[in-house]
Amino acid sequence: IPSVSAISPTVRCRDFPEIIHYPLKWNGKQLLPEINETRGLISEAVQVDSPISSGTLYRVDALKTIGGFNESYFIDFVDHECHLRLRKAGFTLWWEKNAEIFHQLGAIQRMTDSGLWIEHEPFRYYYMARNMTEGHRRIGGLMSMLIFWREISRHIVIIFYEDVLMQLSGKAAHWIQTIDFGYILPAMARLSLPLGETLSKARGVIQAFMDYDWRSLALRYPYVRERTRQAMSMIRPNAGEKYCKSATVRRFMHNSREEWQACLFGRPVMEEISRRSIIEGIADLRRNQDKRRGMVMVSCHFDSFCMGMVLMGMQGIRVNVINTAAIEDLRIHAAVRRFFQHKYKSMEARMHGKMVYHEVDMPFFYRALERGETVALMGDIPGSKSDVYIPFLNSMFKMPVGAWHMALKTNSLLGAFVCVHEGIGKYRVICLPPAEIDPASPLKTLKPVYAFMEAHIRSMPDRWVASDLLPAYTGSA
């Protein structure tokens, strides 16, 4: 189509994937979001005035017609200024909703009551002020420039006052996490199992009240409680608001118990826990290991998932876990990072395997499978690189298919497991028996895996401690 000059994808915020950086429309005085978030997304391509340039495909001949981008701008408003000249020259720009990219806009991102708050590096504000002042005056006139200056002045004032408040709250969060992860959790692990578990639940109730979660504190925005409540209503839409709120509190209680359990992995009490717990299908797992058949075991952040890995290791299964270096993010409090590092070392000793960051040494897991060992991974993290939609919790979602690829490359079996807390010091590991994969179809292979995990999540939604991820899952059109 000769008039088409550019096609833009859906640009999602990397840290808050439910947030979309919408294309803009020009009303003659200012740029406004083309489609309000409350209206949702529509399936067909939409003609717009100006998307952001990230991920946008341009027709070179159209750009040449208007003289290309204004290179004197260097950065900021260079895309919108060019797009408005394209529109003035009779060209069209389109937003293709079904194409998606994840993008980090700005140096700091945090969620507030009024939406996503973005802060930039100081030098960017110079180019914003210079370029947008000149651009709005030239394209929209004096009134357009004054409207722009009203908005940027408001932004500057908010930055100043919120920065003072964030420094005060940041100091409190620092001491809370230092005491909680550095002293309280380790001390609770030295108590008797009944007392330690009781205190872990009480800690979870306090966390629910405060909307306290180490991920929230790292991102400087308390979001887990509200997203968990949304997830509970998505899983059980007819349950009512009262159920969703109580299930949200229980989710914090189960998460607190899971964190307390992590402090038990290095203690002698694990021998007693192993004797009292049950692993369904352990004979099949041992038989496969004796035959040197690698096993890829998919799980989710449900109930006592790490305890399940440890118990399998203590029962003779050599377990290696695909981990992520995200826990080393410096935005995460140092006491929290040390907590996880100690947890991983204790787990490795019990599993007789390794927890390796996939960003660092993914080939390690292929070698482990080829040796006939087990590789465990979490399957409830949305697959940003996946193009396979899998039925899960009332919809079709883009879910990771790495487990299928690993089994295919190493001729390994593929199964799943969950670990359910049944009482003080007693757990049950439930396995979907590892089986041969369909080498031609990751969908056929993984459908029973996700059906298995969904059945357990539906039975006890509050025990899915990663349920806050559900509202941000990428569903089918």
C-alpha cells in the first residue's frame, strides 16, 4: 500500500508487562494515547498518528520523501516529530497489535496509584525540554508549547517531592529486610517445627497486611497483593470478592511458609521430614535414572516446590535446577540475595546436583540430561520468546517450551511434579510420570503438563505463590 510508511508493534513495559506504551494521536495541540487502557486491545491493525519508534518498521522511501528524521534532535521526540511530518505528507502509520516487544523505557520505573511512573537520566530531560519545546511550537503553535510546559513542570515537581518520600520509605524497607531475612527467618528455623510453622503463618498475615514482598520492595512499588487478588478472581470468577481477599492473605501465608522452609534445608531436621514425607512414583524415577535416561521435570511456584526438589534428591534422584541470575539484581536487598544464595547451596547439598543460572551456563543442563540426571524447571513463568499457545487457566497463553527442546535434544523423558504440604513436617510429592515426548509437537507434549499443574492450582489457588504473574500473562488474540 503506497501510503503506508510504518508499522509498529505492541510495546509492553519489561518490568510491568500489563502496561502498554500505546501509540499516540495528535489533536492539533498535544499527543494523547490512541487507545485508552480501559478499552483493552482490539485484534485488527489500527491506524495511528505516532507510535514510539522502538520496534517500528519504516518504509525508507517514505522517510526520504520528508527528509528523514531530524538528526539535530539526537534523542527524545525525534520519532513523534518525524511521524507527524509523515502524517502531514499524506502517509499513514499502523499499529499491529499481535506483534509484541518488551521495552524498558527510562532509568527508573515504578507503579503508582495513577499508573506507571517513569524517570529518565538527567541529560534526557535537557533533550526533552529542548526538542519538545521546539517541536510543539513549530507543529502546534504557541498554545501547544504552553500545554507541553504545563505537563513537564508538573513532572518536575512530582519527581522532587516523591524522591524525598521514597528516600524515607527506602530506609525503613532496608532495615525491615535486613532484620527479616537476616535474623528472623534463620531464628525461626531453629525452633521446633510446630512453633516455626505457626510463626511463619503469622509472618505471612503481617506481610499481607503490609503488602510486603521482596520483589515489590526491589521495584519500589507494592503490587503483589492487588495482582494476587486479581488472579484469584480470574481462577475462580464466581467465588466472590470475600473469597478472593481471604485467598490473597493465605497466599502470603503459604509464601512465608515456603521461605521459612528454605531455612530448614541445611538443618538436621530435614532427615525427619524426609522420613515422614511421600514421593508418589519414586520407583519410576529411580528406574529411569538407573537406565541413564535423563528426565526433564516441570513444576510451578506452587506450595512447597523447592521442598519437592530437595526431597527427591534425598530419595536418591540427582536433581539439577534451572535458576535465574535475576536474583542477583542489585535492586534486590543484599540480605535477600544472601538468603537465596544460602538457600541454593543448601539445596545443592541435598539434591546432589547443581542450581545453575541459565543466563550463565545453559549447556550444563544438556550435559546433565545426557548423563541420565534430572533437570527441574519452573513452567509458570510466561515465555516471552515462545510462539506456542498452550491452554492454561481458562485461556491460551504463550508458555515456555524450553523443557520440550531440552528433552528433544537429549533424548530425555519429560514429566512434571508438585509438592503439597500435608501437615507439620510432612509433604507429598505428586508426579506426572516422565514420558517420551512428541518430537514434532511441543503443544501435544506440554498440554498434559500444564493440565496437571492447572488441576492442582485450581484445587488450591491460594497455594500458587506466583499467582500475581497471571494478570500479566500474554494470551491469544
